[in-house]
Amino acid sequence: MNIWVEWWKIPNTTSGSHAQMSKNETIYTPDPKDIQRRFFDNYTKANKYAQHMNTEGYYATVKEDRSL
């Protein structure tokens, strides 16, 4: 079983006013070459790293492949 974290930079879509929403948010799908990956040996380390990347302004997810 492999465990890895994928992260990419979240584009800034804020406008000058915090009181009104200028447009509806769309789901951002990054270019595959912009996605960075790091592999881990256990899930807790991967989760901690993903949380750290989220606080740094990135969108991070923990992924794993399950063998049968």
C-alpha cells in the first residue's frame, strides 16, 4: 500500500470587497504538471504534512492505493 500527499497552489480569487460575492466559485482543477507529490510510510505522517501544506496556502490531499 502506497500513501502520498498531492498539493498545488490555490489561486487567489478574492475581490476588493469582503461584503459581497463578486461571482460564484468554480471548482479549480490544476494542470497535472503543477501537482506536486510526496510519499510517506504511514498515514499519520502524511496527514500531518497535508495539514501543514493547507496552512501554507496550498490545497493538499492524502491519497493511497489499496492492494487486495
